[in-house]
Amino acid sequence: MSTSSKKKSGLGRGLGNLLETVEASSTSDNNGLVFIESAKLRANPENPRKKFDKLNIEELAATIEKFGLLQPILVRKDKDKDSYTVISGERRLRACRALNLEKVPCIVKVIDEKENLEISLIENIQREQLDSIEEATVYKELLDKYKMTQDELASRVGKNRATIANKVRLLQLPAAIKTAIADNRLTEGQVRPLLTISNESIQVKLSEQIIKESLSAREIEKLVKNYNPRSVKPKTSEKKIPEISGLEKEIGEYLQTRVQIKHNNKTHAGQLVIDYFSNDEMERILQSIGLR
């Protein structure tokens, strides 16, 4: 094969030897290399990776133009269609299209939807190309849609069960926090303590403070402990009536801080305790209740 023909097809030297032992035909076997028209390849809707950096694609395209595509794109044939879905290699396909390559080297695999999702997930995990939310979303889909246990999933993707469980729990966070994780403004380690807080408005408020002040893990844990009622031991064993608990929640959501109502069920007297953790926060609360 001439150098010019290699460049035209996007084939790099890394695949040159492979062609000597694999027949490149459109009817090749499950492990065969074929050249498929770029227009017939479609992105994998199940790909857990949703973000593709433009500069990264341009740099990859420059490498492919110089050395060729060193790794074929893994695809599967679409049912009843003259097209193929990318299982692994969407970034490579985007770079090839940026170079206007008519055909690209592919390996066609016969797999089902579950295997398709698993392969896409594993490849992206190995390449560390997924953010925590993307990874957690695929874990949950495999657990729910395909009725896998966390132990089974952990074994399939080479993770321990606790890692799977912790990732999936991130999906309980408010959308604003999940977006901040996807945008790399917050890390998984920074937001995990927020899961102990049940009030979403407080979770969002604290996440904004974490970003603004670049808080350390120790500082975040201390901050969350102050807001988390479960970290405060009650001084009395008297059970709160539902109306009082509901009122605490309502006031706390309005003021966006922790509120405690210490109510004596016999005398109907008590205290309303509003927590604040900085002078600025005290001013904000005072404004909220009309005293500033």
C-alpha cells in the first residue's frame, strides 16, 4: 500500500501490519478491519461522554493528518439500515471528519445495547474522559435498565462496589451542583459532604460558597457539620410534633440556613434559634426578615 493511499484513508503506520493479516472487506468477520464511508457512521447516543473539546479535536486531527489514524474506530451495524453506530472512537471520528476523510478504518462488532453501553463506559473510564456525573449516569442506567447489582457492575468495570455506590449518590444532588461538577468548578470530593444535607437550597448555597472561597476538604466538612442537624445532639428527648418539624423546615428554606424550634409541648413556650456562620450571613438573614 502506498503512502498516499494510507493518508487518503486515514490509515496510520500502526495499522499497516494489521492489514497484512486481516482482509479489509465490507463483509469481514467480527474482528475484521473495514473501511467505511464517514457519512455512514453515526455518533453513539449511549456514549456517556457528552463533552468534546474543540481544541482537543483539532490537535487530534493534526496528528491524524501527519501520522494517520493509529487506532481504528469500533462500530456496530445498525439494524435494517446502511449505517453504523460508533461504539468506541467518537473523538477520532470527529477529527477524521474535520480532515474531510471520505473513509475511515473501522472494526465491526456484533454486540447488543447493553454491551455497547458497557464498552463505551469502560473505554472512557480507562481514558479518564468522563466527569463524575457522566460516569454516575451510566452506572445508574446499567443498574436500573439492565437490572444489574452493584457488585456485578463493579466487577464488569473494574471498580469496587463502594465506588459505584458513591458515584450514583451524586445524582441526588441539585441540577446546579451537578452542572458545576461537569464544568469542573466543583470536584466529587468537595460535593460529597453536601449529600448529608436534605435541604436543596442550602446545598446549592454551600456549593456556591465552596466555589467562591475555594474551600478545602476539611473546611467543607466543618461547614457542612454546622448546617447539618444530624450532627447536633438533641438536648432533650422530647419528641417534636410534626407541625413543629414542618415549621422548622419552612423557615429554614426561607432563610436558607438551619433553624431550630425548641418547643415545650406542655407549656407551649420555647425558643426559635436561627443559625448563621459569618457576619455577612447574619446581615443577609436580617435583610430577609425586614430588619435591614
